[in-house]
Amino acid sequence: MKFISRFSALVLILCLLMGATAMASASEMEDVFTEDWFYDYVVRGRELELINGTSESGFRFEPRRNMTRAEFIAVLGRTHEHLSGDTIELPRDVFFAPPPFWYTKYLIWAQEHEIILGDKTGNLRAYELITREQIAVFVHRYIEIFELQLVIDTVVPQWDPCDFYQVSSWAQRGVRAMIFEYQLMRGNIIQYRFLFRPLDNAHRAEVLAVLIRLVDAVCDSEPPE
């Protein structure tokens, strides 16, 4: 059902085959510079074709722009394509009127695998801005559904962020896993307090950092016995 053995094997093979590609220079990017904390993540995101620019004349990333739920699922879907070697396609038996949007195939993929569930009415709220706790839940579900926890090194949680009380009940497990078990998300130290900011909207640089860390964690881990 989850294609565990096949998926894990493909991940390991693809990671071994990954060669060095040409690094994008700062001059090629209009709004990302070498001194930015997210510079390396953006370069990697371009190399792996996880992201697209927003300018016709060059590469404009808009790193500090907030990301919608649809945009996030699309980048997560591209991450899956990179790790698995598969291509996510629109189902042939699905009819659209009007034609599907660029992210539709990724939303269908994520919904089929129960990565994204939507609200009580089933509305996926594609155009809503995504929050940090939602990112934690979606990536945590992705890891569990494809059993990537078998190849990602984990650590035992030691403490919760000072603002953990703000985390929605349905997101608490995912937030803890992403901070401590997989160490794919980070918070901020403000006046000696560790804050996760669960309800803050996530910008594009933050999202890309999480997914590049996921790729690196999977590729750097030992295969399960």
C-alpha cells in the first residue's frame, strides 16, 4: 500500500547517483545573495528543480514572501519526485472544468496519500497562507506515509518550545517530531526563550530550508536493516 521497499530503495539509489551540478551564482539571482542565511538552500532548490523563479528576465525567488498551502504541496510533491524518481501526473479519470491549475496534480497526490486532509467540509483551502504548524504536520505525515523514519536518524525529544501551548492539538505530534526527532524545523531564541511560532505564516525561504534538510537527511542516512 505504501510502496515501502520500492520507495526506500529508489531513494537510496537516487541519492548515490546525485552528482555535483553547477552552482548558481549570486549574479544570476535578483533577490538572493551570498550573505543570506537561505542562500545555500535556494541554490540547492534550483539544482534539484524544487522551485521556480517569479521573474521572466532573471531568477527572482521572493524569499520572504509567504507561501500558500498549494505552493507548499507543490514543492513537497517535487521533493517526492526527486527522492523517488517518480513523476506525479494528473489521474486520467479526473475531469476538470475549467482546466487544472499548475498545482492541481500535487494536491490530488497529497490528498490521495492523506498528506493533506482539508477542513471539516473537505475544503483543501489551497489559496490560504500556510502556517508553520501546518508545514510540520504535512512533512511529518509524508515521512510516516512513505516510512522515511526508517532511514532518518532520530533523537529523543528533551523539551518543548516556550510557546508550545499555542500549537493546535492536532499538530502537536508533528511539531515535536519535526523539531526534535527529525530536526528539520527550527525556532528562534528570543530573550533566552526557545519559540517555534506555530501560528506564523511561513515564507518561501523557510519552506525550502525544511525540504532541503529533508532531502539531506534521507540521503545521508543509513539504509534500514
